[in-house]
Amino acid sequence: MLPIEIALDQWIEEAIKRRASDIHFDAVEGGVCIRYRIDGLLQEEDRVLSPRADQVINRIKVESNMDIGEKRLPQDGRWYWQREALTCLLRVSSLPSLYGETIVCRITGNEGAHKSLVELGLPAPLVSDVLAVLHRSYGLFLVCGPTGSGKTATLYALLKTLPVESESIVSLEDPVEVSLKGVVQVPIQERAGLTFGQGLRSILRQDPDTIMVGEIRDRETAQLAIQAALTGHRVLSTIHTNRAEEVEDRLVNIGVDRYLVKATLQGVLSQRLVRTSCSHCQQGQTNRVGSLSSVAEENRHTLELRQDVSVRIREDTLCPYCHGSGYYGRTAVFEVLLLPELGKRQDLGGYSSYIRQSLEEQGQQLVLQGRTRPEELARVGIF
Ligand SMILES: [Zn+2]
């Protein structure tokens, strides 16, 4: 059996090669189940039995500077992992659960953080319209969508279009995942008392041109962000709603006056991440299906009797690029809401007439282009 350190290195290396965003070490009865999150979905990679499983968990805790004596409370840590040419920062968290500690390692900085809006999936004709609205001197610009829909990568892409040399740009992030040139990035440290609200107060005293707030999730942050937008700052943030039109009601629910939302909101991008079809299996699909069914036909009896044979046949014919999932990589689908300039609004009324593109419209386009499938759109709640 491999030494623990080497086995861990191999799991991490494999996870990076397969573009995983997280590695789960889930405590299950009798051991640990290792799973990778690839393109948003978990896939089981390996299982380790006790007592070796405990050694694996301990090793991860040592590497990420956690207290190995503490098993009853959640902990978090960081692990700068390196092996030959590969390096990455793992953000590690432990959670005491029924069968022991469950550990999740987030592999940071490897997905989307350096992409442009077009690379993220915003159709090129809409990019200049979005930027024209964002580049107005002040007001609130929001990105919304469920957790894990790629909002942060979009915020980064928006920030990168601003003139960093001539403007002062400050961001409040929880945590700072990727360093951005020309942006003063402030990490939130709630335990030390630096919350979004507190940080925003301090930032406003320095009067920057643009403020990026990682997320608006409480009354204080919402009111300060709106206040900043009203007093001549450009404010970018994310908010947890499903559709662009719901942003106003969400802010009102949090505790902002409706007229202040109408007086500051400039634009909203709502987004989802959908998996894109694997181009390699699309090319070889007919062959693959053909060979699978003929093999299955010949071996039907054997297959019924011996499950391991069917597993072997499946593995032989799996597409090496997507490991048989049929998907490789993800793209964002955007809904774009752009409002007129603040001085030129008569009565805004409903937002629906300002939707430039809905999630359904872009989703449909992607299906027509053969880049994703209807069932994938349904999985993320579009249609
Ligand atoms: Zn494939």
C-alpha cells in the first residue's frame, strides 16, 4: 500500500488534471469516500478504510495547519500544495460528522478567475452594452444567481475592464481568491470584526471611485452599498436571487427603501453555469454506441451473470476526455438587465422591458449551437 503522503499527492494531482474544483474526503461508515467535484457535480474517485482513513484525515490536517487534537469542532486551514511543476492553494475545511471528520479541499484560482466576459460566456454583441452601463461614473451594478453559479468570476471580469491606472478601486472579499492588478483587495475577517459592513464604512472614508463588495447579504451592507452608489461611487456586488428582475424586491426585503434602489440600480447580470457537451464524444458517439450495443448483445448472458464484466466493458469504451460523462467544461448563461441613465428615467415601471437577454434565450442558443443539451439547462433550472 502506498505511503499516505504519496497517495494524497496522487489524489490531488489527479483532481487538478481532471479540472476538479473541490476534493471531498467524506467520513462514511468504516472509512472515507473520496470524491471530486468536476463541472459542478461530484464523482466518486476512491475509498479508504479505517484505520488508514484516519491517517489520511490527520495528514491533511497537519498539512493545512489545523489542530489534529481537535476533532469535535469545525476548523479551516490552507495547504500550499506542490509537486514537481504543479502547484495549488487548497482551502481546507473540516466538519465533525457522524462517522468522523469530513474534509473538503477547495482548489482555488483554477476556474474562470482570469477570463474575460466573452470567455465566460457573455455573447460578444452584449458585452459593449454591459460595459457602457458599468462605466457610467456611479451607481449600483449587481451580479445574481445561486451559489456556485460563477458570480465572483464575473465580478472579476467586470472589474478588469475599469481603468485601474486612473481610478481607485477597492474590493472587499470573503476570501480573496485571486490577486487583481491595480485593485486594493481587502479580505473579510469576521472573527476579527472586519465584516462587509465594517469594511465598507472604512473604505468610504478613503473615497475610492469603485467599490467591489463580495456579497450583499445583510441590511447594513445593503444600505451602505446603496449609500455609496448614491454619493457618486460605482458599486459592484453580488446578491442571491435567481432572476435579474427580483433584485429590487430582494434589496427591499433586506431593508433598503424601494425608491433608493430605483435611484441607484444601473444593471444586473443573472447567471447559471451549464456544462458544455464533450466535443470528443460527440464526434465518436455513433461508434461508441455501436460497439457498446454489439458487445452487450454478444455478452448479454455473461453481463447479466457477472457485473464486473459490464464494468470493464464500460471502462474500455469511456471517452478519455470526459470520463464518459458526456460533458467537458462549463459556460455561463446570462440574463442581462440594463437600465437607462439615472437622469433619463421617467418612470421605470416594471423591469421586464429592460431585459436585453433572458436566461432562456441564451440557453436556447447554446442548444441550437450544439454546445449543451436541454436536460442540462433543466438541471440548472432554465426551462
Ligand atoms: Zn467525452
